[in-house]
Amino acid sequence: MKRTPSLFLALSLAAIAAVAQNPQPPAGAAIPTVKFDVFWEPATPQQYTITVQATGETKYVSHNPTKPADENGVQGDDFETQFTLSAATRDKIFAMAEQARYFDGEFDYKKHSVANTGRKTLTYSDSNRHFATTYNWSENAAVDQLTRMFQGISNVIEHGNKIQFLRRFDKLGLEAELKALEDQSAAHFLTELQLIAPTLESIANDPAILNIARQRAKRLLAQCSKEEASAKSVR
């Protein structure tokens, strides 16, 4: 079918309008990213980094240099995993970063001495900005909330790793570890509990594991479902 000039013009204008309503990021643009890094010598692990992209793609890396050398002479313990954060948590992280001016400035509390809880660094980067701030503790509400959220993610991942280890090598130790996880959940020290839901479900359904441990896993799974439902209702 032959198009008339007026019809071609109308179609071109419609296409331009559609692009304007659905802008695409420029080729090569940096994905907005928030990174949290902490080092605290008495802790286990001593150091970890969580890197979150605006897409929700997340990488967690931890390092514990004090672990004794293994049979190959390798000292320390490194762990790395990648996963996708829930939309609710991702959105909170980037909203808090915006409230904290993308970490452009000094956020460490200096009015008087406070307990040392590790050296923390928050970093924000995108195509136009790259800011970082290092602190022990901050009275800025957004920075404090971000710190708690990232610490909660680390707590979930580290507990999940320990649960998997205990299930393989010390099933009798599972109950105590699951109780510690329940206690942290009750104290609101966990973020993204659903990250270890598959592990919890496998324990809950394993008849070879003590019933008390299986019941704790089931309660934690119920908490996962509750948190997911709450996140959906907010959105």
C-alpha cells in the first residue's frame, strides 16, 4: 500500500510522541548503584560489601581474614553471592539515598564519642554523580535506616550460610541456629528473609531433622510470607 505524505507525517509524529512518553536510558549510561561496605574487626565476618543496582540486582561479598589456614595453606574465608532484591527493599534503598543527598557530605557523628560499631562507607553512583561517605554512626535518619537495612541483609545471608553448613555436618545444631534467627526476626534485625526461604522450606519438609527445628523453620517461612504480603500491600 502506498503511503501519502500526510499519512507518513502523522505516523512519524505518533512515533516521536511514543518515544517521549517512554524514554530509554542512553546507551552506555551507568546504572544507578548504592554500595554499603563495612569493616569491624571483632565481627564475623570482619568485612562485607553489598552492591545494589537500580534494577534490584545485588551482589554480596564477605571476608573473614582471621579464619585459620586450611589444608592448602589458604587463610581467611571469602564468600560471594548474587541475587535480586524485592522491589520494596530496592525502592527504599534508593529513596533513602536520595534523602541523604546521595551521600554528598559528612555524616559521621562528631558531637561526642560513641561506641565503635565498625567503619562503614555508603557510596552512590550513576551517570552524573559519584559520592561516598564514611562513618561509624550517623544521626542522619536516612543513613541510619540504610545501615540497618544493609546489616539486616547481611544477617540473613550469614545465617543462611550457617544453616546450610549445619544441615550438612551438624543437624543437631540446627535448632539453636534457627532459634537465633527467630530472635533476630522478632527484634527486626533481618532484611529480605525470603532470600533463604528455599533453605528454610527444605528443612521444614525434611523428616530427618528434629521436629522442633522443623517447626522453627515453618514459623520463619510464615514470616517470609507475611513480609511479602505487607510489601505488596504498600505498593
